[in-house]
Amino acid sequence: MASGEGNDVNSRCIVLQTVDQRWMGGSGLRTPTQVDLSQRALQLLREDAQKIQQLIAVQLENLTAPKCPLYEEVLDTQMFGLSREIDFAVRAGLITREDGREIIHELEQKLADLYTKVLPSPGER
């Protein structure tokens, strides 16, 4: 083995390790720019979750029937879209999988709270 080959192999291993971390949603070493991008990605995802929450709040305030298939379809589509955005951000290494789960969990909690405040309980019908 030539003297330069060992360094070349080590360099390739480091690159593969970094690529593997990114692919799996890991962060590895981060530059200030990467941190800024991660913070911006989290901010945008939380804003999208807030938009879904607002959409649901408006719909529930104006809801005449407790169940509306069209409304439920729109909600499912919005939630699916957000989950795909989160998945992309995780795969791109912009956020952690845990951050993504937290965004979805918080939105689900807020939605459950909205439903309990607006829709009558089974005993009240």
C-alpha cells in the first residue's frame, strides 16, 4: 500500500459516515449555517402546523354537522402533507426525527383539545 492510500481510505470512510448520518437523520458536526437552516426548517414546519390548527379551529367554529367527509378529507390531506415535509426535513438532516415527532404530537394534542371544546360529548347529544 502506498503511503497516500491509507489517508485516502480514511477520508472515504469519514465521508461515508457523514453521508450515512445524514441519510439516517443524524446531525454529525454542524456549521453555523447548518444550525441556521435547522432552526429555519423547524420554524417553517411549526408555522405549517399552526396553519392546520387554524384551519381546523375556523372549520369547527362554523361546523353545522359534527362529521363532514369533505372536511375530514381536507384535514387528512393537510396532515399527510405536513408529515411528508417533516420526513423530508429529517432525511435532509435539517431536523431530528424526534423534533418531527414532537411537531406532530403537539398538533395532535391541540386538535384533540379543539375537538373537545367545540364538539358535544356523547352524553350531550
